[in-house]
Amino acid sequence: MELHVERVDVWAATIDDKPGGLAQVLNALRDAGVDLQFVVARRTPEASGKGVVFVAPLQGESEIRAATQAGFSVTPSLHSVRVMGMDQLGIVARVTQMLADGGVNLRGVSAAVLGSQFIAYIAVDSLEDTETAMDILQRA
């Protein structure tokens, strides 16, 4: 199984929980030429009228500047690994089992398939866990 594995910074911003709240920040990134591969948005757990959006990757100074101006900041407590490869039956089950066998506890997983490729963003608890996960998956 050939996997492309890399550490990825995930950026987050608070958004208004109203029609257009998400579109507003994503439009700002689009207008700055940011080409996102990953977007997850949801309401915050408390009924605050707010939500949160997570995006990745941001590459280069101009993308980071645009994201910062739109209210994004890198999430220092969210350590993530991006895994990409050919889609296979049960691929995410295999990847997560390898990490479990290596003692890596997962904080969260987001995965999708497009055509013959899969991509997964795997969140772990620490930078050390990120390094361990990358080592395990690169040896796969």
C-alpha cells in the first residue's frame, strides 16, 4: 500500500451562525487565491450564535496573510496528518488499525474518496503523536 503522508497545519476561524456566515470567510480566501483541499464547518456546542470553520492547507505568505485577515489562526492544539493514496476497500479501517497497533490515539478523522483516490485528515493529541503516526504510515 503506497501512501503519501505529511503533517498539515489546520487553521480555524469563528463564524457567525447565520446564512452567509461561512460563505463570507471562504469568499475572502477564494478572493485571495487560496485553493483549499479541506473545509469542515459546524456550530459551536454552546448556543452562542457562532460556529467554527477549519481549513487546510494554507501555503505561502500571501495565503497566510489573507487567512489571518479573514480571522483564521493556526490551531496549535490540533495536530494533523494528511494521508492520500489509491482507494481500496477498507482503506481507512486499515490506516486507523495501523495507528492503533502503534499506540496512537486519534482525536478525529475526516476522510473522502474522489474517483480512485482517497484522502484522510487524521487529528492526534500531540506533535509527538504526529511524528509517530507519520512514521507508521510511511512504512506501510
